[in-house]
Amino acid sequence: MPENNPDIEISRRRLLGTVGAAGAAGLALGGASGALAHSAFAGSGSGSATGAAGSLSSLGATQVAFHGDHQAGITTPLQAKGHVVAFDLAAGAGRTEAAALLRRWSDTARRLMAGETAPTADSGIALDAGPSSLTVTFGFGHSFFERTGLGARRPTALDPLPDFSSDRLDAQRSNGDLWVQIGANDGLVAFHALRALQKDAGDAARVRWQMNGFNRSPGATGTPMTARNLMGQVDGTGNPKPSEPDFDQRIFVPAAGPGPAEHAWMGGGSYAVVRRIRMLLDDWDKQSLAQQEQVIGRTKATGAPLTGGGETTEMALDKIGADGKPVIPSNAHARISAPEQNGGAAMLRRPFSFHDGIGSDGAPDAGLLFICWQADPLRGFVPVQRKLDRGDALSAFIRHESSGLYAVPPGPRSGEYVGQRLLEG
């Protein structure tokens, strides 16, 4: 479709309004922090054709706020489609070019998250779609600060992660100056954002690596439930909840807290650890159901601990079976990674699954795009991963193939671009 086609200039929001005129109730807005998007649509009756149409409309119409205390895509509910991509600044590009790029990216993200077209040369990929819970999240890698002359403003929490014995990392698919996470409940909407941001990069930055992911679509289960990963396991049961009194303390950097003043730009931000974890699914599928549950420490059907109860029942880690051994094995993944086994260390896991084809040996190149959020990786990811590295039964069935750590600044205020307090402070 030619880019000068006048139809391209039609606002996606206007098109969504056309859908709304046929019976939709309106847009659902995310909270000021971009935390939890929800639908304001109400179907006219479950099981009816009208009710089904209402459900489809609400999926596309749900909108997450761009501005807020925290960036969207951290506490936003899991989305069906995702892209993660890292960029390196081009040779000769520095602080000025980086600021201009973040300004362009922020303008594009704000518009697309509102269901509008991209500000320049929109491709038309998502013209007939609503926002579909689109979120765009931006972060800075360790190398970004030297490239921009901001080394003194680089937080110590961004120091490189330690080496782990189970790592098999590909340097070309790790790290990067800039990191972008895109999530949406529609694949075309997600790709449209990826394409627009890539074009916005222009001559200022080049793609270092890019990965695609997916999750179960909203409404695919009869009742809301924790997502499953490609091993079939309920994944994310132990996540901290926003309703918990210490949630912000665990996940977000305090607005005013310890550390030098030059690091204050991260107040309200968070740190993302990103790992491409290959699952050795052929080996996993050879295990019996009982063996799989012993590796994880939870039942596969419900996610309940092996010591009984439901998914959210606390594990009885001291419970001994008739054989004289712990019911939840000492090397079970759920036991080793539990916060109470790691001095309270906690992180908000918000992953995507991936599948990048079938290898020549017939094995799927598939697994988890592991993304976790915390106020300090040295108190969140690192101690837990060190412990897993020393004796997790799941390690025999996974391979860590790439890694990155990124400082994700707070959400922009109205009129700001993401990272402005760092680049212009």
C-alpha cells in the first residue's frame, strides 16, 4: 500500500470508534502508573453471538496508559504477543543523539498505545485494530552510560551479572546499549510497534538482537489462571502481588533513598533481567508425570505444592513422606527458588514463551524469554540464580543462552520522554 494513501492517515482510534458505534461501551484506561489495564466493555450475554462479539471488541479496545509513575509493561497483565529487542548506538552517536531517539520513541509509543497511527510514515499494519493492551517499555544497558558520557550517573545496581556455571551465553544475543520490550494482545499491533520503533531508530542506533514471544490469549481459559510455560507447568505462582504492602519496595527503586544524588533519576524505575532460556523439551517429555512433578515440586495439573492444597497454598517444606524423605525434594525448583529459602529475595517474573523452529535434529528451539523485575538485581535475581545454579533439578532440562540487565527508568510525566531525567538532568 503506498504511503501517500489517504486511508493511512485515518486514526486507529477513529476506526475503533466506528466499531464502538456498533455496540461497544468505550475504552478501558490503564491506571496512572500503567499498572493494571482492564476492560470497560460488557458482553450482552455469555454464549450468545452478541456476547462473543462484545468480547472480541473489548480485547482490541483495552488501553494502557503511557504516562505514570512507572513505565507500562512491568505490572501490566501478561499479553498474548511480545517482542524484545536491543539496540546499540551507532558509531559517533552520543548523549544528544540518544536524547533525540528517546524523544522519537516516546512520541511513537504514546501514540500507538493510545490506538493512533505512528507519527511518521505509518505502515498501515494495524489500521483496523484498537490499542489491544499495547505496552512499550524502554531500558538502558551498562554500556549505554559510557557511550553517552554519563558514566557517573550509572547505578551500581547495573553492574554486570556474575557468571553462572549453567550459562551457555551467546554474546551476540546478550546485553546492548538500549532495550525495548513490546507487548500486546494482538500480533499485528505488536509487530506494528516493533516496525515503527525500528524505523524511528534511523541512523542513531542499530538492532543488536531481537526475539519474539507469546503467551496464552486473554479469555482462552474458562476462568483467569496463572499462565503455563512450554513444559506445561503453571509458571509464576510465587510472584509478589501488587496488593502486598512491600510490593513497591521489592520491585521499584525508591524515589528518595540510599545512593548518590546522581542516581536519583532511577526513582520509581526498576531493573529488568532478561534471559533466553532454552527448554530441552524432548528430554523433558521423556520423564513421567511423577518425575516432572518431583523436579518442579508442584503438581502439573493445578500448580499446587506436592504437600497438598491449591496453587496458592504455602509449601510445607518440612513435611516428610512415608519414605523418610522430604515430600518436596531438596533439589526441587519450587523449593530452591522460594523467597523464604533466599532471605526474602523476590522478583516479579513476567516472561514470554518462544518457539524459533525445529532444528535439524528434530528438537524444537523453544523455551522461555525470562524477564524479571526488581528494585535491585543484587537482592533479587542474583542470589536466587546462584542457588539454582548450585543444585536445581530443573537445570538438566534447560539452557541459559543469552542474558541482559537493564535500568528501566520511571514512567514519563505528561510532556516528558522516557529517560529525560537522566539525559537532561
